[in-house]
Amino acid sequence: MTHTAQLLRDLIALPSLNPAFAPDGDVRAGERRVAEFLAATAAQCGLEVELIEVLPGRPNLLARLTPTGKVRHRVLLAPHTDTIGSDLDSDFIPREKAGRLYGRGACDTKGSVAAMLSALGEVAAAKQRPAATEIVFAALIDEENAQAGSRALVASGLRADLAIVGEPTLCQVVTAHKGSLWLKLETHGKAAHGAKPELGVNAIREMACVVTLLETDYARALSRQHHPLLGHGTVNVGVITGGRQPNVVPDRCEIVIDRRTLPGETEAGVRREIGALLRRGGLEATMTGTKLAPCLPLETDPRLPLVQQLGACAGQASLLGVDYFCDAAVLAAGGIPSVVFGPGDIAQAHTTDEWIALKSLERAKGILVRFLSSLP
């Protein structure tokens, strides 16, 4: 087994569930175990290590490979260490079968963590460190929920010429991704006895009309707005709640929608679109945002020299876009040009039986070694 694969096995065996998706007091929650393990591993590679507490018990890890001369450039390797939740203890027992490694986080994104740290360690061990570029491995917390790790990194004032954000992209360089906007819509009615519904106003019936408009007219309108890398924006009604019991006319109903946005779209603009749609349909609903901070789209100039250099190392003729949101947009909004890159397939992320192909893991590490070794 290669060093990178063994590192990934060790990471899978260290649970790091995002506390937002774990029961209170779950001993498997939090990223500290992984951060401390990575700190020890990075120190053995000769990297300068710093653990930075972002939330209680949840530190970012920064591991630096300093250049042989004065720092004139900086490149970030920025995967995240948290994973989605799991009810199965067996998810943290790494299993290899038919060239795949199974376990929670194998694909999203402990595979990227292993590939990036292994590549940086290999560059350091081979005495190939750049003359003027500092390389910072930044293992970030909380990507799956509120991106506290990447937001704290930006707030710290750290800047770089490029951030390579670890996500499963099949070892392809991604320069654009959609934003993620969650909105809560609420309809209001008048309660009444279920035997006399004519005396009330049914908030669920009103919401049914809202849902129909969103999933038909609004979805069709979004399909007509096209981005060359990302296609069109989407809307999904993911949550609906309303009513208390069958024999009461409900006076309130609530939905939460997921609106995937394109570069140039804003929350204010989306709210105006939906508000106008409801008015045209003769409907009323209050609308509020549910995310603590903006989850913006990403669009990085593919002509940037470092982006082209990474693309060449990956053997890519053209760069790509993806539908999902990640830390790249947070770092880019903070002034750090960012791309997304890593082993594995997003189709395996957030699945019950998560896995990564070991060939993809090794290929990602090799691409990163070539890129990091070519830095000035």
C-alpha cells in the first residue's frame, strides 16, 4: 500500500463528523482528532505547523513549506476535514475492495487531504522546495455546514496567488461553481375546525400553489439563463412543514428552497424574482434567508498563469465548472484566486457506502507534485 493510501486509511479511521449533523455529545463529532493527527504528520515532513482554534474544539491546521529565499508568492492547498454525519460505526473502518477504499470521508474530502499533504511532503523530502513561493497546506473545518474554517482563514488576512480547494473533481481543474442560496417561504392562513373548513383559510393549500409555481414557471425561466461552464440555475423545494393535526385548518405552512445561483446572481436579485413570480400568481408569502453567511458562486479567470500551469500538469485542454458549492468561493471572495481540484467523483460524496478509487488518489498526488515542483 502506498503512503498516500495509508494516510487516507488513517484519516478515515478518525471520525470528524460536522457537529451540525451529529447528535449533541456525539464523541465522533469535531475535527480536532484529524487536525492533531495531520499536524504530527506534517511536522514529520519538516513543515512548520500551526493549529488555529476557529470554534471550540475545532481548529484549522496550517502547515507551511517555506521557500529557500524571500517569500514573493504563496499557494494554498485547502481541503476540508469535516464530513457529513453517519449512524454506522463501520463507516470509520476503512475497507479496500477492487481498487477502491471505502469509508466516511474517503471521497469528501479526506482523499484530497491525503493527496495534498502527501504531495507537499514529497516535495519537501526531495529538496525541491521553491525558491520564492511559500506553500501552505490549510486543512479547514466546517465546509459542510457554515464554512467557518475558510471564513476564518480569510478574516485572518492570509492572502495567496492561488488556492487549490480539495473536492472530488476526478482530478480535473475546476474554475467555476454555482452558489447555494437557501430561502424560507411562509404562507399564513386562518385556523378553523376541520368540520367547518369554510370558516378558515388553509395555509397549506396556498403553499401548494407557491410550490407549483416554483417548480414549473420559475424552473422554466431559470433554464433559459445559460452560463458556458455551469449551465443554468436551479430551484428545489427540499423541506415543507405545516399544520398540527388533521381536524384543524392549518394557519401556517413553511417551505425551504435550495436555489443554485450563477455568477452575477445575488440573494437580493433572487428574492426579487420570486417575489414578482408570486405577485403575478396572486400569492403571498414571507421570505427569509436561512444561511448565516453568503454562499456565492465561483468564477476564476482560467487565463491566470498559475491556473493554466495546474491545468497543464493535469493534462487538461479546457477547464470545467461544477454544480456544487464549496470553500473555493469563500476564499475567492476574500481576494484569493481559487480553483477546485481533487481525487474521487462527486457522485460518491454524501453516499451511504462512500468510496474513492485508489488510482484517482495516486493520480491527484502525482499532478500536485508536478505542479508544486514547478513553482518559482
